[in-house]
Amino acid sequence: MKLVMMGTGDFAVPTLGRLLDAGCDVALLVTQPDRPRGRHQELLPAQIRELATRHAVPVFQPENVNRAEPIAHIASLHADLLVVAAYGQILSNELLAVARLGGINLHASLLPRYRGAAPVNWALYHGETVTGVTVIRMTPRVDSGAILLQAETPIGPEETAGALEDRLAELGAPLVLQAIERLGRAGFEGRKQDRSLATRAPKLKKEDGQIDWSRPAAAVANQVRAMQPWPMPYTFLIAAVQPAPERLVLERVRPAPLPAGSAPSGPAGEILDASLLVVRAGEGAVQIERLRPAGKRSMTAEEFLRGRRPRPGDRFGNQA
């Protein structure tokens, strides 16, 4: 079949790589325009565009793929199938209709759970221990098409969203190839999703990274894992001797028992052990193991405490 690949994020790279390695006829890569990236906000090409260029696959980068001109350009290829992974735009009915078999999408969850832009992050945030990938028939409704194939995998107890997404991308790539092969046979339609089981995974906002210390310790640890590599989990050290709260990015934490002699309850964010950076959560406590002060390098809690020692009354919490 003649394929048009549509993908922008790094999650799509293994899928395009697998299609190319299998000798599939990839007539075009449609990807979003290059955006500023990195600390210096340089205009750098995405990995998937670099991969396509190395294999002499033409690249098309419309700002809005659902406008008349991009649709006409894609339609002129007379493709059999659109293959979509982490493209970043909802495709219209008109666009899906330009390919003989419509479109399929690789999604990083076990649909119908976690429909939306950030399925990996919200699965971790909510404490899931198992997740997976799903290949679906595409419709204009987000992640609601018939399920063609699925594969599941356990979530590692310390796995961050970035590490898990990389694994899911590799897990899903061969599944896409299987789906394409089966679509060439009559009668492969998939199964409808149970809408009653659907949950949402909306696009992340920067403020989703702010730690809510009133949540149980395990939930705080899950949030730290879920918000990496973006928007990064953060909190503020509020100290009586400092003129302003100090912003800290938390890179690794773990649930911990309440230190001996601690009151069974108290204000969330209270520092219970200044020598180990143990902090009270809504239930239980959290030990901070690795963090990054604003404008500084990543460091262990031990390194952080060499330069400052929290005093009674110091706490972690919101800046306000």
C-alpha cells in the first residue's frame, strides 16, 4: 500500500523507522512546522523530519493540515492509508477521506482509557501500574475510533513519563505494521470502544507540574514521575530567613515513613527531617532524593543541604 505518514513528536519516530525498514511505500511525511527548541530556543528540525530526509521521503509541513491546499496536496498522492502517530492536530473528515482506507493512529494508552494529548503523563499521575498502546481507526472525534490492535506493558515503579513514552513508542511500532498488513485483508474492522470506560488525558499545562503536598505521599511521587520531561514537577521552599520563596524542580522522590517522634498529623509541606529532606504529605511523607534549584544544576538532596539547612518553620508549598 502507498502510505502517508503523519507525525511530529519523537513518539512517532520508531513507527516511521519500522515502516521504512520493512520496505513500505511511504510517499510523504506530513509533520508540523519546526518550532524553537532547547535552552536557546533554536529552530531545530524534529527527529522524524531528519529520519525522513535521510531516506529521501518528501516532507510536507503545513501550519494547518485541514485547510484546502494541504488536503489537495495530500489527495494528489492517491494514498491507500494515512498512518498517524503524535501528529498534534485533529484530522477532519475531508482529510481522512483522501486515502482509500482512511487513517489509523497509534495512541499511547489502552483505549478507551486516557483519550487525549497526554495519556502517558496522566496514567502515571493517577498511579496506573499497567499501560500500553492502541492502534485505532481514525475518526474526527479524538481517540474514539475502532480498536484494531493493542499491546500492554507494566509500568516501572520509578519510570518517568519520558522513559515510559520511549518504551511505548518502540512497543507500538511493530503493531502499526501488523495493522497495515491486516488492513489489506477483507473483514478487518476492529472493535468499537466502550464509551462508558473512557477517561480523559488533556494537554498538560505548566501549572500541572506544581506539587500539591496535600495529596498522599504515593500520589506526590507519581506526580513527580508524571511531569518529566515537561512541564517538570516543581515546588517552593518557603523559609523565614529568605526574602522570597525559592523555586525547586524535583527530579526524584520516594514515599517515606514519618520520622520517629513526628506528630501523626500536621500541615502538608512541613519539613519533618532537615537532614534527609523528608516532607509531610497529606498522608505519610515524601523524601526528596534529587532536585534542581532555579538556574542551577541538578543535585542530590545531600548536595543541596550542604549550602543551606532548613530551620524550624520552613516548609515546601505554593509561592503565594
